[in-house]
Amino acid sequence: MPPFDVPEGDPFGPHNLPYGVFSPAGSTERRVGVRLGDHVLDAGAAARAIGSPYTSLLAHPTLNPLLAAGRTAWSDVRRALTAWVTVPAHRETIERLFYPLSSVTLHLPFEVADYVDFYSSEHHARNAGHIFRPDAENPLTPNWKHLPIGYHGRSGTVVVSGTDVVRPSGQRKGPADPAPVFGPSVRLDIEAEVGFVVGVPSKRGRPVALGDFREHVFGLCLLNDWSARDIQAWEYVPLGPFLGKSFATSVSAWITPLEALEDARVAPPERTHPPLPYLDDSDEEPCGYDLRISIAVNGHTVSEPPFHTMYWTAAQQLAHMTVNGASLRTGDLYGSGTVSGPEERQRGSLLELTWNGRDPLELPDGKRTYLEDGDVVTLSAWAPGADGARVGLGEVSGRVVASSRRTD
Ligand code: MN
């Protein structure tokens, strides 16, 4: 199928146009690409061929210059790209600059600056509370309804979809163990999340207000926050996640601009506790997103978490992480937190899906509590677009590879 003639209903039609970075077959050169159907447009080469003023934003090995350019430029470039791939007069110039998706190598699309991960699904937080603190009166910690809880992660180990994930080693100590032991994690898990990509930086000392979310955030991706539950359980008191998370975080190769998701914006769930003024979004435009996520293990769908159920929105997370004066940099990435809905088959982690191993999942290739070596986990998603269209968010996939270390 020639790229211009994307079939009706394709989730990667001209209404979507997500951005990535690719190398054509046989080349190591990295180029900004825009996905259309099952093809990738060399966006920098297209801009040059057309004589577009946006060549300076697109002819780069990363998305960072485009991210930094700001909301007006994001809109202008998107409008130009839409014309290039739909107006027949451009067809002859543009058509030879498409590559079949199956022929290219996709790379991490931007240089990740700081990485933060949140914990903003009430269903996930309640499930985790019930599992880890079964005797507690309230599964939510006292702060949960007052601020979006988060932690700073490790940006240097954010990897693109398709990158293998080596089973991490570390310390663990079960409640009955007399002393900690060292070895490969035996409770390797996933967390199905959405990642938000910051484009425009902010100045240190100047918090970003809720209403400025879309001035700073360029788009979103799918994110798998791989988690070694045994390492995490032993190390996290009192400072939070560390080595149980920092070995790898996978992101999808395609960044969907927020502009492509206007029809997916929804109001977040009703707030049961009025937030403090800097988090109070009752007078703001709705900033929840209706994203339908699927989790597959070795090609078998195990869960379908609904993103619209997230209690704290990405705008509130951004306002919270800057309210102390912390500044944003181009390429900052923040994860939503594990997305879990109210139903059992809407849970975003194996921790919850198997209730910490108590209720194994039945897969066609056997039972699973946590991940086994060789397992491939794939998160995919789509969002409603205009007139019944779907906006595809691509996928983030990773295979678990055996640790080369022996138990010590
Ligand atoms: Mn997480």
C-alpha cells in the first residue's frame, strides 16, 4: 500500500502523525521520522525537499530541537506535515521519502533529561496497600489524596521498545529469611504506564501552573516501568524505590503529540478530597486522557487498563513536581504511575494480577506469577479520535533475558 493511501480507519492515518527517530536499512544515521500507516516519512528530508522553514527543527538525530521549540511551533510543524502527506501537489516530492516501517531501525526518540515516576492510580495504590500492608486500616497512605506521590528515577537507563531487559540482580530478604541474600530477582514485574515528554523548559524558582501544562508538555508515549519486587521490598524503606526500578525503563518508539489527542481529553474521576489550590483543577480544562491500554505476555492479552481512571492528571503531576521551584528541562520524562482500573483484568502489574503470586495467571504456555526468562511483554494502546477514528499509540515491548550472574 503506498503511504499516501493509508486505508480508512488506520490508527496511524494523517490524524495521528506521531514522531520518532529512525535509521534506514544499512545506515546508522539517525533521522526524525513521522509515522503514516505502516511507513515512516523522513521528516527532515521532506522539509528540505519542500523548502520548509521547519527544516531546522526536523533535520536532527533527536526530537529535542522540536521539543524545545514550543507550542506554536509544534502546531505549525504539525499543520505543515499534515499538508505534506495529504495534499496531492506534494505527492511526487514526498512519496520517495517514505520507508516501510518493517525496514527501519527505531531509536530512543529524544535525549531523556530527568526521569520521574508517579503513583497516581487509586486502584493500583489501593491494591498495593492491601497486598503490602494487609493489616492497615486504610490501604492508601494519609498523603495519597493530597498530593501525587512520586520519586526520581534513572534517566540513563530509559530504553526504546525492542531493547532486551536483563534480569537484575540484587539483595532480597523475605519476611522469614534470617538474612538478606544476593542473586537474580525472582519477582520481576512490569508496570503499564503512560510517559509524558516535556518540551519547553521552566526557570528554577518558577512553579508551572496547572493551566500551563500544554505549554510545556509536547506529547506522550507508552512506558513500562520494569520492577524487581523482591529487591524493591527490601530496599524501599524509608527512601522509596531505587535499584528495584533503575535497571531499565522501556518507552515506545513513537511520541504522540498532545494535539493528536484532543478528542481523547476527559474529566478525571471525581475528587473525594478537595486538593490544595495549586492542584485544584476544578476550573481548568479537563486534563484526563481516555487511553485504552493492553498488556500482552508472549502475545496473550492479560489485562486492559483504562487510563481515564487515573486520579491525578499529568497537569497536576507537572504542577506538583515544580511547586517547590524545581525547573524543567527539554527531554524530561515523567511516568503516570501504574495504570490499574477497578476490574481484575484491568490491573497494570503482575503484582496485582496475581495478587503477589497467590493467584497465578494461566497463559497458553503455562502459569505465571512473575516474569520468566524469555518472556516478551508488550504494552499497546489507542485513544478515541474525531468521528469514531482511533489514534494509535504504538507499543512498547521488551524481552526478559537471563541474568549472567549466579546466586551468591
Ligand atoms: Mn512505576
